[in-house]
Amino acid sequence: RVPAGKTSISSIKAFYFDASTSVKDLNLKFTTSRITSGAAHTTDTTETYTTYATVGTQNSLQSISATAASYNAISTVAAGDIINVYLYRDSHFVSGSADSYDANWDLVGIECVFN
């Protein structure tokens, strides 16, 4: 839920447990939606798959920041709105690099920061 006094999304991060011992690539896509009571929800699906390099520090908590394209269509938010974050992974070759993260990729949580 959007806290009182906040009017926009500043950033979105995915926190994960890094199980790899070296830098690997992940192909991820973030999409978002905003639900307001009594109104149609707004969805941003403009984000495409992006290749993110992991840190490669085994047994550590790391984060990946979503590109602003994944939430820019949700231009304003209001207190009490619900923000949904969808995270997709394509472990096969897409238009960029092949996803090379061959260990389990454990998502720990999603953080939304508001202005």
C-alpha cells in the first residue's frame, strides 16, 4: 500500500539470495499495476526483458533495481493505493545475452520506494 503523503514511485528493487560464486546474467522483466478503490486499475507493461549482472558473492543478499520503464506509466499514486509488482525471468536466450545464472535464484522480497 502507498503510504500517506506519497504521490509517485521513486524506485523498485528485487532482493535475492546470491547462490553463485561468479558474476552471471539474469534476463528479467518487471511490470507493475496500481489498484485504487472504486476505479479501474492501471498497468505498466512497457518494460522488456533486461539482462542484469549478478554480483557473484555466494551466500549473500543482493538487489537488482528495476528500470523506470517498468513503472513510469503509473504516473501518480495516492495513499492507500495498492502497487503490484510482477517479476518474470526468461532463462532462455532473448534479444540480449543468454541467461547464464545456473544456480537456484531465490527471490527474497520486493521494495517499492515512494516520493
